[in-house]
Amino acid sequence: MVAPNSSEKLWNIIYAFFAVNIGILVLFVSVSRASLNILAQESNEGKIAVKTVNLKTVQADGAVIDYTYKLPEVNMLPSQTFYGFRKVRDWMWLFFSRGDLNKAKISLVLADKKMSEVMELANKDFAPNNGRLIIEAGQEALDRLKYTDNLISQSTQNADEWRQLHKQCYTAGLAYVAVMSKLGNNMGEYTPDLNELMNEINVWNEKQKEDQEGMEI
């Protein structure tokens, strides 16, 4: 029997490397698609939203309305080692969602998860990196909220679902401000960034409020 030469050994290693990585990728995609189905079902049943955010809004006539908005739990934070895998999974969730309306629903869940990260990071002992991570998570939450609203506005599907999801986006924006306003002066050097982000969310909320009032006319 002729022993494989160094070139053949190298190719065998390369083939094995690619085979293992393709297998891992296929497994990751399969798990992501399965978890997307579970997420969609639990979201429709209201099972994933467990963190309560209480907020109030003042109407044009001066009436004060109490709202309750719930955010989902998060099992991993940006400060943790394998968080990058979660970001890839989130991208796959959007990629495999069919239709603008379903994609919008998943995008809103992901936005809420980012704001839930803000709450978790703020509740932990304030590490030097937490301020930066909070601002990044809050900005991504707003970006996903805007993306969600853009998908909704482009959707030609069921009008009732469109209006319901649009209203949910508006309430989410109010909840995000309520969450971030509680951070106060605990952000240290990141306080100006926090104020800028909150102002950006407030501007977006005002636009959503105008749209809501226009829909009710």
C-alpha cells in the first residue's frame, strides 16, 4: 500500500475542514429555522413577552392614558462570548420569514429583544463597557423599529393586521423611551449619547403619533 504524500494529506485535511464546517452550517440553519417557527407561534400566543414596562401618554385633549408594554426575555447579552452566533441567527430569522408582514412581526420581536438587552445591561453591575453596549443596543432597537414600520407601510396584506402592528410599533417606541429614561445619570460619559438617542426616538414617536391620529380620522 502506498502511503499518501504530503500533498494528499493536505487536501484530505482541507476536505475534512470544509465537510465539518458545511455540516455545522447546515445544522445551524436547521436549528435557526426550527426556532423561528417556535418564535412565531409563541409570539402569536403572547408567550414570549414577559417583562412589563408601564408608561403614560397625554392626549391632545389632556387625557392621560396608561399603557402596558411587554418585552421578551433575553438569554444572551452583547458582552458575552458567543453573542455573535445570536446575531447570525437573528439575521437568519429575518431571511427565512416569508412576506413583508411576517418579516415585520419578527423584526419587531428582535427590536424588543434589543431593548430588553438594555434593561439587562442596566440592571447588572455597571462595567466600563456597559454604557457603550447600552447605547449600541438602544440604537439597534430603534433601527429595527424603523425597519419594521417601513415593512408595514409597504405591505399590501391584511389591513387590520397592518393597523394593529403599526399601533404596536408606536407603543414600542413609547416603551423604549420609558426604559431608557430610567437610566438617568448612571450612564456617566455616555449620558450625552443617551440623550441624543432618546431625542431620536421621541422624534420618531411623534411621527408615529401623527400617523395613528390620521388613521383614526
